[in-house]
Amino acid sequence: MRHAPNDSPRSLLRSIVRFTNPIVAVVRPRGIAPCRGKAADWEGHGVDTVSPTGRDRTPKRAGARVVAVVSVAALLAGCTSLFPQPTVTVTSTAAPSPSGTGTPTTTPDHTIPWRPNTTSVLETGLQVPWSVVPLPSGSALISERDSATILERLPQGGLRTVGTVPGVAAAGEGGLLGLAVPIQPATAFSWLYVYLTTDTDNRVIRMPLNGVSGRYSLGEAQNVITGIPKAGNHDGGRLAFGPDGMLYITTGDAGNGANAQNLSSLGGKILRITPDGDIPADNPFPGSPVWSYGHRNVQGLAWDSHGTMWASEFGANTWDELNIITPGDDYGWPVVEGIAHDSRFTDPVYQWRTDQASPSGIAIVGDTIFMAALRGERLWTIWSTDGHAPVTVAPFFAGTFGRLRAVVPSGSGLWMLTNNTDGRGTPRAGDDKLIAVTLVPTGGNK
């Protein structure tokens, strides 16, 4: 068992070497017993009620092992149901004032480096999907929050059940959340990493990903990190492997803002661990998996070609955030929300009114950031200045697909997951959906 440092003034944090509170459990692999449960749901802004899935898919099995690489997959052929090209409004600013109205300053559309263009619906009938991981085989894995089911989207189209994750206690915003697969050589053995809510905590497990495209199956679950606070709301849940090969984990404050400022708690943080669950020696707080803190509910992580780490975060009632993450920095929650100009905290590089964003997953293609918005029901397109602020933003598909939970690179384009069956949206015919988005370079692309 590992221990996280006690909370103390920020000026002393990096020098802490004595630990007294064994909150953090970073453990070597072992199995997890299954459990069940449901409760009320709150996420970001507003009330949510849990939707049952009511579906049965028969899993198939196979024996060969394959490797899955998160960041590469071809856009699938045979896509139909094209939607009209969206209208775009562009906003360019270093960061709006917290006291301002957020009225956009219009700049020419041609400044967008990569512009969302056409869309096609790849799959329908998903129930509360949360994460999608394209695989180099042409398949993709999709998590469903409430059913604890992992689906395989086949290269030729269609869905099959890979398996059910053991130990998931779906309740409110908790359940089966983020998925990630490490970037490895094509001949390497592969693990599937999963963020889930149990009866007692949020945790990350890993399972062998066995088989080949069309016949993937899951091996025995093993703990990677446990003891992340859980609640009916603010459970975080995004997983991503960074360019350094480390596993990054977003955690929510579990409805208790004090967790975000307490370095003895794993809540309200971005965590960084090795793929085996160990604590890297170069983490900012010795012996702790904490990478950054003072977060309310981060649900998006991605890196650009400059090595800059970007994160999207739910605010409370006023401002949602896009942050550049610096190891060891304090992002201010619950003391401040949005841009505070307070030297104790790191300000976001951009903020939105909560009805325009409520951001979840983000993806980066060609150094253009794409951010899925739930309450805002749009895809925000964001581009920076060589990996730094200021940033310029533009919304696409506003209201076209409803709530957007996840966006990931796929080939030279994007895949998006809608989230209208999560109890907060208004389901439309075929919801929820996996949608492909083509990207086109413009005059702003370098």
C-alpha cells in the first residue's frame, strides 16, 4: 500500500516526505468481486435519473492475443446518413473576464486549422455510452455506464458484446466509465484499462484483451489503483496514456469540494501512475500519484504535438473550464471557479457559461482541440498558439445530436458518442449513437 502526503500550505507541498494518512491504495494485480447498486445522479449542472438498458448481447470467445493502440484507427467504410455542414461562430480570446457576458468576438472561419465537415452515423441503440477506444484492427471498444457492458464495434459495422466488467455498482454518475489501451508495439500483449465505480470506491482495473477483431474477450480483472472517492455525482472517470507511457486518471471531488484541496485524498485530482500501478519517481509530490489538484470534475484529457497537456472540467453554476495542466499546480476548486486572477491558483485558459459547455471528453488532431459538450449540445473546436494561450474557439453541430459525451481521434477524423439516454437528455430516434466526423484543413492549418 502506498500513502499520499498530508495536506499543507502550497509553498511546502513539494518538500513533503513524511506521510501519516494511508488513503491511497495503489496495488498490484488481484481480482475484484462483483457488486451491484443504484442511486440518484448529479453531474456538473442539474439532476439526472438512471436509465435501464434492457438489452442482451451474447458474447463470443477467441484465443489469440492482439494489441490495441488507442490513437490509431481508420474511419470505417460504408457510412451513411450524412448531415448538412454546420454553421459556425468563431470566438477568439485569451480568456473572457469572469464578470463578462461571454459574447463572442467573431474571426474568419478560415483561421480554424482543422474544421469539422460531414458526419455519418456508425451505430445506434447504445445505452448510456461513456467511452470509445478505436483499435488498429478496425474494431473499437465502447463502455456502457449502467449495464457495465463493453461492446465491440466491428470494422464492417455492427455491435457485439465483449463482456461485462465485474464489480460495477452503477449509481448516479458512477458505473462503467473510462477505457484506455496502452500504446504498444503491434506484437505486444495488451491490457484494457477500465475506470469503474464499485460499492465502496472508484478504481481503475485492467483486464487482458484477448482474441482478434470480431472475437475479442476479456481476461481476469486486476486492480491498478483503488480508494478514489465515489458519490452519486462528480466521479471523474477519464483514462488516457500520455506520451510518456504513463497512465493519467481524472477524478471528481465526489460532491465534497474539500477533497480537491486535500492532497491526502484522491478526489478532485488528475493522477499519474505507471501501467502497473506504481508511483513514478518524477511525480510532483513524492510517493503520491497526484499530478495536479484543485479540480471539481475533470472528464477530458489530451496532449498536443508540443507536449502540452489539456484538460476539460465541469464548473459549478457559472464557468466551465479548459486548462493547461502543469504538474503540481492547484487549479483552485472549491475556492474559485473559472478565471480568478488569484496568484495562489492556476487559471483556465478559457471558460464557458455552463449552458454552453458542460464539457466531457476532448481529442486533439493536428494540434486542434475538439471538446464534447453535454448541456451545451455541441462540439467545441479550439486551437492554441503553439501549445499555449491564447486560444480561439468555435462551436459546431449545436443542437444537432443532443448531448455529446466523448470525442476521440479516428484515422484522419473523429468519432463522437452522444449521451441522450443518460437521464438528462431527450432521446431521439436511434439514440444513443456513435458518429464519425470528417475533418478538412483550412487556411489556418500549418
